Amino acid sequence: MSAFREWIDAAPGARLGLWQALASNYTAEICAGAGFDWLLFDGEHAPNNAQTLLGQLQAVAPYPVHVIARPPVGDAVSIKQYLDIGFTTLLIPMVDSAAQAEAIVAASRFPPRGIRGVASSTSRASRFGAQADYLATAHERVGIIVQIESGAALAAVEEIAAVEGVDGLFIGPADLAASLGYLGNPRAPEVQAAIDRAFAAIGAAGKPAGIFALDTDDARARAGQGFAFISIGTDIGLLANGGRALLRTCRA
Ligand code: 3PY
Ligand code: MG
């Protein structure tokens, strides 16, 4: 079973996570120590590359936190690099069809199960060759979560959720809103209805659903609705909001 599914299935209730967009080892370590259930390291919109992600991954390694990384795109090259440096659970943005989801799963498995390029003794994932069974067993631990964040994905969500090797589905409200014609307004009733429809389809497929909450009230509501993993904020938000609040307090 994937490490992701094992972590989700270990207990009922929502896992609360924090988005990492500062691209910093130091702040990642602070956030890991704060006790979040999971951290998302963002390679899609944050200024990250394999080198910066590696440092953050090493910084949080001592902490009991589930680590998820988002490559900029779900292509075979990005997926292989992210897995090689030691990420086990990947969140793939912009997945619009079952065929795309199948290709993503294939990119995360070595032949004959898929097409992932082979590095063993030179990859951190195999502990530089010390894990002798890595090539034979890596597929068992890898977790693939795909993002549902467009009108096309919404139309195909049942088929995407049914793809073997897709371990979870995560709704991206910002892109979903934009795709449906409500750029910057994920609270629009039409977007909220789309989220509910996707959530129902994911649940019907027996897969865990995740979402990026819009604020703490939304996070609580999504937890009550049955979302299994919820992003409740970002490292940038904590710093920016904390800084503004501190200034407000001291200037009052
Ligand atoms: C989105 O909202 O579009 C995301 O990708 C993450 O929340
Ligand atoms: Mg998005």
C-alpha cells in the first residue's frame, strides 16, 4: 500500500496540512516542528527546483510529518526527479483526463509496471543503494494524488478517480474557479457546487479527497464534509498575516 494511503487509513478524520511556498529549509523545519499533519512542498508556483526541494526534504526528515511534493507539471521527467530525491507522495497539478492520470501513474513506476527511468545507487530514494530491494518495491510506497481543478477534470472526475494507482484526488479551488469562469472567486455558488460534485465522485470511487481550504471556517466545514486531507494555510500567509497583526497591535 502507498505510504499516503497507509497514513490516511491509519485514523479517521481530516489531516491538516500547510502549504510550503517560501522555498526555505529553515522555515520548512519550523513548520514541521509546529505539528502539522502534512506539508506540501510546491514546485508549481513557488521558486523551487530539485536542489532547493532536497534541502527542505532533509530539513523536515526528523519530524513525524507526511511530506507531499507538487511538481510543476505531471510529466515523466519531473516525476522521476522528485521521486529520486526522496519524495514518496506526489500531488500532480492540472490532471484533466483518465488517460493523463494513467500516464502519470506509469511515470511513477519502473518497467515493466511503467516507464520511470532507473537510478538506484545514485538516488537518495534508495538511500544511495543501501536499500537493496528499492527497485523491486518502490512502486508499493509511491503515492499519486491528482488535482481536479478544471471544467474538463470535473467532467471526467469519475474516470480519473477510477484509475488504478491514483491514491487520492485533491481539488484546487483557485484553478477550478478560473476554469469555470470565476477567476479569483472560488466562493461563487457555481464553484462550490462543482467542488461538492467532485467530492461526491471521489468518495464514490473509495478514494480520499483533499482540498485547499479558503480560510479556517472553510477548513472546518470541509473537515465536517469528510475531506480526508485539507491544506489550512501557507507559510507565506503565516508570516504576512503575523507581521501585519503584530504591527497593528503595537501601533494601536
Ligand atoms: C488551486 O487552488 O488551484 C490549487 O492548485 C491549490 O489550492
Ligand atoms: Mg491549482
